[in-house]
Amino acid sequence: MVGGASLRGEVSVVGAKNSALKLMAGSLLAVGKTHLSNVPAIIDVTIMAELLRRLGCVVDYDTAAGVVDLDVPATIMHRADYELVRALRASICVLGPLVARCGRADVAVPGGDAIGSRGLDMHAKGLETLGATVHVNHGYLIAEALDGLHGGEIRLDFPSVGATENILMAAVLAQGETRVRNAAREPEIVDIAAFLSKMGARIEGAGTSVIHVEGVAALSAVSHEVVPDRIAAGTWAFAAATTGGDVEVVGAEAGHLGTALDLLAGAGSDIKVTDRGFRVTATARRSAFDVATLPYPGFPTDLQPFALVYNAVAQGSAMVTENVFEARFRTVQELARLGADARVDGHHVMLHGVDRLSGAPVEASDIRSGAALVIAGLVADGETTVSHAHHIDRGYAGFADALRGLGADVTREPDDTAPFL
């Protein structure tokens, strides 16, 4: 890409990757045909679709229509192989549904993004409270509940989204009542709970720190529309603010980005909620602002790389603190190659804004880092090349096309490092 563009126009967001993948896993809980709409056209959905096929499901993924149709048979397999799981951390979310449906789940310990440890202890402890035995053997997390699951009282050490999802999807078919305290509160959790409730589950408190589940004997397949992608919407908000642009994000839910949009507004960007989403207008050099990532409704860790890029070219100095993942500052060393004045100290980064960055080759290490580095290239003099761009494809459909539609000079070239899928 060549720097200098001020992004202007409108861009659309569709369903949340972090919800769509979990809804697909949740479809395993009911025999029959599940229909999901507003599904993003991204590689991660393709991987999850293949994983479910290997478990015995028939999956039709229409990327153009944004639709996934899943036909789940009465008997499904219970082993999720490393070949696919290594490419997608979110595949751990089949653990709860498989234990609930099959009485056993063998799920390879996940791979995925290089953004730090995502311990599975809370997943395991939650399922053990529901009556499963859980252990690791030959690289697989194995959970067994051959006599079925039962309700229990669970308190998470941290409001983990993944652990909340797995426990929730297991508890809906457990005998008796389950209460999850210190549960994750993200909009994606609310979306999954709404989906399960349509299927016949009895769930109260989704979106709060305490979720109550009354187990039922069986669920029914349903149709469901995926909640809008707040992280993609936040990406475009930061892209507009960082480049001094004017962008309307269509299909977004501003209320899901309260903390991030409030910070941008306080630093000089104009944020307006529209009848189609929200609009971000930034006409002058914006002020730097401190950021500390926290579980929802705090500032999302997935938007932290974009806060780094924003502050790298903002007026003044700022500190970005990462409280969720301990190794999510790989973006900083790439920003330094572009001329950013940034220093890492433990889980903090101190940035002193510069007028412009300078184009150079950089490397994406994960989905959000890759997208953030592309935005950095838009405020850098000369040409910037982001390698390992296949990471971006895992979270954004047609990212380069959308940027060109907003006036950026961006070219997407073949990526020899892309995985086999």
C-alpha cells in the first residue's frame, strides 16, 4: 500500500466472527437443520465448516449470501483433529457441545494466533463441575461424561469468553440447574444465549456477570441471524480516526463499542450514531489517549493493536496497557520499523506520537495485528508491505477492497505463507 490516504465514504460490517464460529459449534446440540445468516465470508468460517463436516455434519457455506446451513445427524463423531484445530483456536468451542451430545469429546489443544497463553483450565474445571472427567492425553483435551452431565455452581477465575461459552453450551443439556458466576458479558455471549434459547434452552442473565441455566432434555434446530461484528466496526472507527477521515460504518451497533468510541470522541474525533450504524469524522490531528484493555464492557483486547497505531501518529504521548493477553505487543516491533516512537515495559507500551510514519516491510502475527499494520501503512510515507496477510483474511472479508472503496491505495497480492485451507 502507499500512504497518504484519508479514508472517506461508507463501509459495511456483517456478522461477528467471534459469534458465528460459536453458533456453528452450538448447532451440534440439536439434531436437524440449523440456518445461520449474516455470516462473514472469512477463512475461519471455512475451517469451522470443515471441522463440523468431519464430525459428521453436512455443511453448506454460501459466502456470497452470508449463509451457513448445517444438517446435524442423530449420531456425530466426538474427535476434533489437530489438522484443523491447530489453525483455529475457536475450535475449542466444540468441547462443550460434544460432551453434552456424545458424552465424550476429544479436542486437540488449539493453535491459532500468536497472542499469548489462553489456558484451558477454566474450561476443564467448569466441565468437571458439571460431572465430566477431563484430562490431556497425546495433545488432546479429553472430556468424558458417559452418564450425562449435571448442574453445578461455577465461579470463573476470570470472565473468559471461551470458558463461558463452553460451559453454557454444555449446561443447557445437563440435568438440573447451573449457575456461572463472573461470566463473560460480551455481546457475543448474549447472541449465543439468544440462539440457544430459540432452540429451547432455559437461560437467564446472559450479558451480566451471573448466568443461570436450567437444563433441558433436548434442543431443536432453528434459524438465527449473527450479531454485528463489533471488532470489525471498531477497526473502521480507528481507521477513520487514524487517517483523519470521515467514514460511516453501516450495519454496526454503536452500543457494543461504547468504551472505544467514547475514547475516540474524547480525543477529538466526532462520533455520530446514524440510522444505519455510526459515523466517525476526524478533520485534524487527534490527541493521544491512554488505553487499558479489560473484559467487556471495557476496551477490547482485539482493538489494542489499532490503539497502538492511532497513538503512534497522534498528538502527544499515551500509554497502552494490555491486561488480557501477556504477549500481544508483537505489533510494536513492526511499528518501530515504520518509525513509531514506542517502548514496551512489561504489559505497558509508552508511545510518543510522530507526524508521519515511514513505509517499510512489516509482518502480521495475527488477525488484528495485520489489519492494524495495514492502517499504519496508510499514514506512512511511501510504500508499506504487510506479509503473512492471510491472517487478515481470517477476520475480515475483502479488507483490501473495502479500503480501496474508501480511497486507499492498497493492493492484495498472493500470500505464499497462507495455510492449506
